[in-house]
Amino acid sequence: MARRRWYRRKEWLIPILLLLFFASFGVYNRVKPLPEGTSYQGEWRQIASNDVKFLEDSTYSVDGQSRSDQMIFDELFDTIGKAEEFLVLDLFLVNGYHKEDRLYPKLSSQLTEAIKQQMERHPDLKVVFISDIVNTTYGSHEAEALAPLEKLGAEVVFTDLDRLRDPNVLYSSVWRPLFSWTGNSTDGWIPNPMGTNAPDVTIRSYARLLNVKANHRKVVITEDTSLVLSANPHDASAYHSNIGFRVDGKIQEDLLESERAVFAFSGGDAERFPRFETKEDVENPIGEARVVTEQQIQDAVVGAIDDATTGDIVWVGMFYLADRDIIDALEDAAERGVTVRLILDPNRNAFGQEKIGLPNLPVAAELYETRSEHLSIRWYQTGTEQYHSKLLYIEGADTSRIIGGSANYTSRNLDDYNMETNLDFRVDASSPFAQSVDRYFKKLWTNDGAVYTADYEKFQEDIPLFKLTLYAIQKLFQVTTY
């Protein structure tokens, strides 16, 4: 009797069916439809000079001594203190967990207290707080900064990350069918990766963490104004260098709608989410702005760089630069003769943990070696803090383009895995707003009055093969935050 071919043997059937079963979870969750209202692009809205303000936090050194100038959280607390009708917050990291290696400002508890006081002053104030389950270390404990607000009547919603796509097909294929439905408990016994002063966590928290994705937005909206930031009210992040915008007017409606979408798909009570309308007319506009979230941010950034022409200067201030579409756009711009100037974090520190320069070192080496005639790179001179900004500025003769907010330039941030919010501006280059962004970049680039940045050669090194290999593997399997 002839031997049967391998694919006719019944013993192969069960493993093949199991493989297809698990693979189907990974593939589906990589490409499944996004929740309605995500990957959002708002309409262009006219803005006046007094409708927009650029915000910055900078840590730098003078005569070898570290100093910090901070605007963002002063503006945030002022915004909260003026809210009387509604306050919507969508903030990623809101906790006081760290390694206890130094004293940090208690940003998270200050935020909680500011909201509590405003709720007591205005009992009818409608407060909605959207956040990420990272603040519960993925379900192992309550969110210490948010629980008191919920007890006072705030609508606290943790983003339903399971509704989002999964970046890592291999891990998702196992995690979705075997672990995603198991829930969690508060009897953790494993050290918390967030810090030594954080509660212990469970194995299930680590399993969910490894399916790396987040609601990474930093947005605050009231009836008077709105903030879109790169900064988190997280104690250990207090000294990071960051940027942000305060915007008023019609664009607030678009920000509110983009947040309503997250609130809705995460199970929030629709009756408790505020509605808001403002006037359309703007006197003496300086330009226009729009809201972009998730992959629409990538489209806006690539489009803006592609539109740059000789004579323009493309400035980028970025914590993580690894998105291939944006890297290609920068290379193409330099090849066209456009001046490109990058200020990057050297990726050597993350909350007291030493890092090995990924992803920025290999990306910077590629850009510098292939396009150095028109492309220049400086490293932000970080200590134990980070250059956490996420900002594009295209300096034009008449019109400037400014795009900034929460999104790093990585596949995870821009390919519809994370939740992100940026603002996209097209404004008169001579306007006070554009000039404030212009001064920011030139101050950092030239070390005007202090030491902000260092030459490319100071942090760059010959990249060992193991780093390049690790970077390639991490990018391929998307097992990191970039």
C-alpha cells in the first residue's frame, strides 16, 4: 500500500486547524475596523491671534546647573480653575509612581486637588475624565489620582483598548484567545514596572502590558478654552521638556467630538458628556487650524513636509523618530534642497532606567550619513529627564505650518494602534504665534542664553551590530513603545 502524502494524514489536521485558529485572532485584530470617530481629521477652522498660544516646558543648564522653565501645568491649572460648565480631560499618565530616586513635584495629586476644588466651587460642573489603564497598571489596583474624583461625581472612563487594533500579530494571536478575557485582580505580588512606590501587580497585568498600545492623548477642554499637549501630569515626568497649545473658538467643538468618540466606545454614559457650540466668525484671522488624530497625524505631517520648497526650513523637535513614511519624507525634502533641522532626544533615559539610544540613534545615523548636505541634527542635552516634545514647524516666507501634540513619529503612534491628538496650523509667518514657535526652535538650536542642545557627534556613536539587530527585530515585531 502506497504511503499517504503528508497533507492526507489525519494527524496533521489538528495542528493545522489550531494554527489557523490562533492566527485568525492576530490577523483580524491587526486589521479590524476602528471604532467610529477615531483616526479623525477635523475641518480647517479660522483662528485669530488671541485664539492660540504656544506653550513650552524646558529643562536646560546654565553654568553646569540644571534649571527648568515651565508654562504648561500653570496653564493647565489656570484652565481648570476657570471651568464652570464642563471640564473634559483625556490624559495618559496620571500618577505619582517612580523609583524614589529623587524628589518630584506632585503633579498628579495637584491635578486631582485642583479638579476637586473646582467641583466644590461649582456643584453643577460636569467633569469627564478619560484615561488609560496604565494608571491601574493594567487592572492590578485602582487609579489613585482618579478614584477621588469618581467619588465626587466625575465620570471617569478608562479607554477600552481591546477595541483598538493590535500591533503585534504573533503576540495578539496568543493573547487574544487565551488571556484577554481573564480579567484581573488586586492581589498582585510582582514588582510594578512603574516604580518602587507603586502597588505590586499580577501576571495578567504584564500579559496585557505586552500587547503594547495606549490612549496616549493629552487633551483638556472647557467651555472657555482647550489644551493639546505633549506633557503628562505624571510626577516622574515633571522635568521633561514638552510643548503644548492653548486654542479657543470653533476648533474646540472638533476636539470635543474627537473625545466623545473615545468616551462612547469605552462605555461612557452619553448623557453625561457635554455639548458645546461657539461662534463661527473670527475677526482678523492669522490663519487656520484643524484637529488630527491617529493616522491622520501621519498624513498631515508627511503632506506638510512634501509641500516644503527650497527656501523653507523644516524643523522637527521629537522624542521618538522611527516612522518610515516621515523619515522618507524628510530624506526627500533634503534631496530637493530643503533645509531640514532635527532636535532629537538621545533616548538614553526613561524614568531612571538607562536606555541604549533606540530608536533615535540608528535613525539619526541613517539621515545624517545620507542627507547631511541639507539635513542637520542636534541632540537635546538631557540629564535624567527627557526631551519629550512632539513638534513640526515649517518656516516659510509667508506661511508657516505647525503640527504638534501627543504623537511621537513612530508606527505605534501613527498607524492607528495608539490614540493620539495633534493640532495642525497654517498661519501667517509673521504672526505672534508663529514667531513664538520660531523663537523656541532657534533658542534650542543656538543655545541662546543656556545649554539646550549638543552637536550631533556628542551622543552619536558607531552603532554596534547588536543594537542594529535589536532595532530591526523590535521594529519588525513591534514589541516596544516605538
